[in-house]
Amino acid sequence: MRKMAAGNWKMNGALSDLTELTLLAQRHAMASVDILMCLPAPLIAPAQKEGVIKIGGQTCHVASSGAHTGDISAQMLVEVGAKAIIVGHSERRQDHNEDNATVQAQARQVIEAGAQAIICIGETGDARERGETLDVLADQLAGSVPEGATSGNTVIAYEPVWAIGTGVVPTLEQIEEAHRFIRNTLVDRFGSDAQDMTLLYGGSVKGSNAAEIFSVADVNGALVGGASLRADDFSPIITALEAS
Ligand code: PGA
């Protein structure tokens, strides 16, 4: 089981901010966990020199090429150095109406291009209040994760929508329930290989709460937004994961 500390810069960051990655690479040169930073597409190529840090993308098109002005394929991101690509982030599902079928097609493109698909799932606050959390997760897992997903080519990120960018974190019991459910669902479908699939928690992870989140069973790392932008904020999260 590979543990992973993954960051997601979203639509933030400039060329000058890549010095944050240089700092991280220096501080964590001997890292015992995977460190992945998912950058805006124009920063992927210039970030290639950052040693231990793998660079990733944040989305891709459902096709590998064609008449899709403004879109970028998984293959293109991989060619400039992306080792992994996030698909199905809730901001993409909301802002671009990406449904499970779209996310599954994107994940297939990522895997075919030779990168790791980081597939995001998670319930809205309304769904949790209605008691539908596990139904939503079951539906998203069935619809978004392609056949052929393995512990090598796929990572699942559980990101409750209500915890993203809000500073509100689920209880450890809520995280544990979701992760246990995700693990069992994946093992039912893909067999014992899914025991080794890396499961990330995402949503308001910070240096101050990382250790307790990583103590939860079946949490194998984090997908971090706001606290991934600065080395001083992300570094303690990497250290907490290594210690877990
Ligand atoms: P956050 O974002 O850490 O800023 O809550 C997490 C994410 O959207 O992946």
C-alpha cells in the first residue's frame, strides 16, 4: 500500500510559486510516501525539475484528441510530465456538469495514457443530512470507477463536498465509516487487489488535523487544497503521513 500526500492547487499559482515545490523537494528528499502536486496545466512542464515531487493534472477530456477547443487530453498532460490526473473533483462535477459517466471516461483516458487516476467522490451536505451518504458513495463508485482499475493505476479520494474549503472536517467516525465502505465496495468489485488501493481523505486537511485523520483505518493519505499552496503548510502534512 502506497501512502500519498497529494496537493491540488486548483486555479491558483504562478510560475514564481514553483519555488514552493523546490522547498518541499529539498525538505522531503528522502520521503517515504508518494508526494504528488496537481497543478494548473501551464505549470506542469515547468515544474518537472522538482525531484521527489510527482506532478499531476486536475482534469482531462473524455477523448484523446479532436475538435474540442480549449480542452486538454490526458495524453497531452502525460507528455509534459503529469504522473497522475485528478478526475471527478466536486468543483468539476458542479461547475462543468461532469457526471459519473464523464468521470469514468476521463479516468479511462488517464489510465490509457499511463498515468494514475485520482478519482474523487463525496456527498453534499444535503445528502448527508438526508442520511444518503453511503448511497451517494456507492453510486459514484459504481459509475465513476472504470473496469480495469487496479491498485497501481487508480487512487480514490473521499472528499465530502461540505468539508472542501470550509474548515469544517467530518468526525473521525464519519471518515472511518466512509473509508470502510469505500474499501469494502472496491474489494467486492475488484477483489483482493483493492485492499492495496490508496484511499485519500480530502476536505480542510491542515497540519493541525492531519495526524488524527491519518490515524483512521483505511485512510492512506490526503488530497489537500488550500494547505498545499505553501511549503510551510504542506510539509507538516507530509511529515504526519510518514509518521502514521
Ligand atoms: P481544501 O480542498 O483542502 O482546501 O478543503 C480540498 C480539495 O478540494 O481537494
